[in-house]
Amino acid sequence: LGLCVGGLLCSLLVYGVMQERVMAEPYGPPGREEYFPSSVFLVFANRVVTCALAFAALLWRGEAATPTAPLPAYLGVSLSNVVSTTCQYEALKYLSFPVATLGKSAKMIPVLVWHRACSTRKQHGPRDYAVALAVTCGTAVFV
């Protein structure tokens, strides 16, 4: 478990540093520096590599590569993920990675409130709100 947690934290740290470096640091010779122009391309490249690695992992483990749910069921999640990732890259042009991460962690509270207003199936209790608040406050300490 410790190895898995350490691997996850290290990979997320490297991912964050690389995201900020790509979007916030200029490229090119002095006097003609440019910033990376296309967040959409980065999201596309990220998704292509992710799909290839996931497919290779499925083959390696001998698991089926066919979806279990109908493809339209993935549409909303996929679109919202692509839009949010594109916005995240765009935000890195103006914010540091820790500030952008604080914004992402702070979204848990409004998501819980929105879910409570819209869902009749599962309601979140005070413990869920306390955890969301603790994560947001904990992230704010690092900013």
C-alpha cells in the first residue's frame, strides 16, 4: 500500500511540475520567446497516450478491451473531463500550479451541495462535508 501511495504521489508531483513548465515557461531563443499555444493539443496528446497505455495494460493482464457500459454512457463524463483539463491547462498560463490545485480541491464543496440539490438517490452526510472542507483547507496551507 505504501508503495502504491508513494508512486501515486510522485507521479502526480511530476505531472504537475511538467504541466506548469509546459504552459508557463517560454520557449525559443532570447528575444523571440513564445508560450505553448495549444492547450487542446496537449489534452489530445495526453488522451492518446493514456488510451495506448490503458490498452497495453488490458492486453498484458488478459482483460477484455470492450466497454461494459454502452458508449453513450461515457459521453458526459468524457466531455466534461476534456473541457475541465483544457481549462486547467489554460489556467496555468495565469496561475501557479499550487493555486490551480487549490481551485480544483475547493470544487468538492459546491459539488456536494449541487449533488444534494439534484440527486434523490444518495445524500452526503456531515462527514463528507467535513472531509471536503479539510482537503480544501489542507491544500490552502501549501499555497
